[in-house]
Amino acid sequence: MLGGIVALLLSWVILHRMAGEPFTVLGITPTWKRCGEFLFGMVFMAAVAVINFTWQAHFKQISYTINLEYSLLDSLRGSFWVFRAVLFEELVFRGAILYLLIRYVGLIKACLLSSMIFGVYHWFSYEVFGAHLVLMIYIFLVTGMGGWMFAFAYAKTKSLFAPVGLHLGWNLVTAIVFSLGPLGNQWLIQQGEAVHTSDWITLIFFSLQAIVAPGLVTLYLLARYKSVECNAAALVR
């Protein structure tokens, strides 16, 4: 909670001092359109995560059982923890700093810089910095492409609702449904040891998370918001 408060205060200071803009310029005021973008993003990435982990379970020959001791209160506590973590990361990486980067270096360069910083950040949050080089590259590419998707969603929608939804959908399924992450056992508990899969199978999992999902979101945003921008330009003329 403290981290989120600090991120909010720093965002307000940065926007006020460096851009002369109110905090609401980040697109945090709820509207029906923004809530729809949030829900669409969350459902889409939740579906991608379910497909990803279901396929992995099949190829790695593992199964999951329901945690019978898991209660509704446990689910609410875990979900709130995930939401706070997602909101903190979005405020830091897709908030005031990205807003300023877009203003001064342009949309594409700003999103690329944001995604690279996000990838490097996960070396430390996952505690893999200085570990095996291949693992570091893998983490950088997977989280960096996720960072691109979140940054591009923010840039095109001009709101934090879409990236928060995309980010939350993946993290909720990962941490709460399949119990992967710092929260430990949640709703489903893995049974059995995963068998080693071929490099091709690993590439499929990597592609789904790092190429297919971000690619589809990027294409959708380009098509959806290009038409919106064209219509707006036509109205101005």
C-alpha cells in the first residue's frame, strides 16, 4: 500500500512540476469507454494465461487439484494484493514518466524505452540478475514484450484503464488460479513434477506470451484507434 501511495504522489509531483498537467491527464477518471477497455483487456489476457498454463500442464505432464482449504476470503486477499502490485507497476512504468516520454521523444520510442526498462526491472523483481544469461534474456524478452503491450495500450487509449486490465488479467490467473508467484498456494495446486519439454514446445509457450498476445493487442489498437483518430480529424476539418 505504501508503494502505491508513494507512486501516486511522485506521479502528481512529476506531472505538476515538469508538464504543468493535473494528475487526471493519465486518464484515471472512470468512463464507460475506459471501463470497457479495462474489462476487454482483462478478459483477453486472462484467456491467454489459461490457454498458456493449460497447454503447459499437458506437455509437461502435470495436473492441478483444487485447494480445499482455499476460501473466498483468501481469494479476495490475494486478488487485492495482485491488484495493488499491478497498479503500482502501471503507475511507475506507464504513468507520468511514459506520458512525458511520449511528449518529448514520440510514441514508438517512448513505448520501446518503457518496455526495455520494464524488462530490466524484472531481472531484479524475479531475482535473476547475474544468473544464467539465457534465463536473463528470456525474462527480458517476455516481460519486455508485455511492457510494450501495456505501454502501447496506454499510449493509444490515453488512459491507464486498458494497460491495468491487460496486466491484471494475466497476473490474476497466474498468481490466484495457478498459484505461481510470491503468494504461494492459492486456488489450484500443482501435482507431480514437470517433465522436460523440447525446445520447440518451449518456443510455442514463449511465442504465445511474448509474440502472439502482444502482437494481437498491438494490431487491434492500431486498427481500433486509427479509425477513431481519422474520424476526429474529419470532424475538425
